[in-house]
Amino acid sequence: MLKRALYLPLFVATTAMLLSACSPEPAGNAQQASTSTAAAMSSNSRNALDWAGTYQGVLPCASCEGIKTTITLTADGQYQLQSIYLGEEPVNQFDESGSFSWDDSGGKIRLNSESNEVRWFRVEENALRQLDLEAELISGELAEHYRLAKVSAEVAARLP
């Protein structure tokens, strides 16, 4: 009888440990993991920002005063690009259009031009930042000048 009294608590404790080890993850933890996975999937520029629209700015130029650049991105993956080289006579203006594609992270776009010229931009809130040929941020003293600001639809409608 004494042996039975000693084995019963040991049996109950072992059974409880085995059952708790085999039980499914608590609902709160599973829901939290699911929520963080969904947040990670949707927290990129492509999904989280209102990126479609027109962006404008003056990009640095080695042989002129700057390149007035206007890019319009559409929700169906098309773009229009206008580049005007400032301070040159006659005025040099280049217009280009085509499609663009997103990188795997959903934070950068690549303009797919007919000339096969590689142009990368990082999509930011209300801005595009031009990147180098390897899709990395441009560094140096002019780095902040490689930014195009998003313009309102009213302003975009008045652009040539």
C-alpha cells in the first residue's frame, strides 16, 4: 500500500509533463505568429505605400546644371519618364516610356527601357530615390539630391 502511494504522484506528474509537451501551441502564440508573418508580407513599399503617381525633381548632372526629371508610375506597371537637361542650348529633352518591375523585396523598381539602360529607384513615402546600377543607395556629397518628390494630381495635370 505504501509503494502504491509513492508511485501514484510520480505517475500523475509524468503523465502531466508528457501531455503538456505534446499539446498544441497556445492560441495566442499561434495568432501572434500569424499576425507577424502577415505584417512582414505586407510591410513593403509595393503593398503599404500609395506609390502610383507622378514624381519630380532635379537630379545631379556632370555636364549641365541638373536634369529636371519627371516620372509617372501607373498601377498597371507602366511608366513615363521625361528628362530635361538644364542650362543647355538648345534644350535637350528625352522622353521614354515602358514597363517597370519590382524587386523581390517589394521596395525597389527597375525601369525596363527599350534601350536596356538600367535605372533603379527605391520607393519611399511620397518619393523615389534613384539608386546606382547595382540597385544600392548612391553615396557621397550629392546623395540627397537623387530624390524625386511625389507631386499632387493637380500639379501633375499641369505638367507638360
